[in-house]
Amino acid sequence: MVAADAADDVIAAFAEIYAARFPITRMTTIDAYGGDDDESMAEDNTSAFNCRAVTGGTGWSRHSYGLAIDINPLRNPYVNGDTVLPPAGQAYLDRTDVRAGMIVAGDVVVVAFTSRGFEWGGDFDSLKDYQHFDR
């Protein structure tokens, strides 16, 4: 589920990803996890809308507005200092050891979203959020 004004771009991006045979582990709405982002990430669930605070903060996440998507979060963890979310994502911190479902700079997933005005969390300076795209 995404915001209406992002829907066409998200559909087009996922069509490109699908055509390239990029594997998505699971894709279900966050309500299947009772809104629990940690549980969703632990199951490598690709998701978008979730009314929640920004990780490590108190303001609303872009997910709350349907303007952010997390893809294969176990294989593409959030990393801020010693914090790795989900914790099992630790196995995927070496981004040079590219395995199925991992997102890396310049790949089909990054190009599909950034060419449509999304920012990739792997390009963030203060932390890395390899799963995350938003606008």
C-alpha cells in the first residue's frame, strides 16, 4: 500500500524489478504483523505503508504517508553504528558479497526507483538503510 501520487511510479519500478527477475522474499501488508515493523523485517517482508515513528526517533516515518518502501529488509538491513535491524541482517553487512535479493549501488532496484524520484537509503551519509526507498 502506497500513497496515490506514488502508485504509478511504484508499479512501474516493481515491473522493472520483476522483468529483471530480482527476487522478492515476501510482500504482504504490515497489518499481517499487527503493525510490528521488527517482526515484518525479521521475515524479510517487503512493505510500504506503516504508521510509525522514524527508526530511533519520534517524528513520523515516511512510511506513515505511504511514501517509503522497504525491500527485502533482512538482506538489506538498516545500519546505524552498532545497530543492525533486523539483527539477523548482520549476515548481509558485507555489501561486496552480493547474494540474491541484496540491493547494491547501480543495480536494477536502485535504478528503477531513483529514476522515478525516490532516494535510496544506501546513499544516506549518517547511516545506511539498504532496504529503504522514499520520496
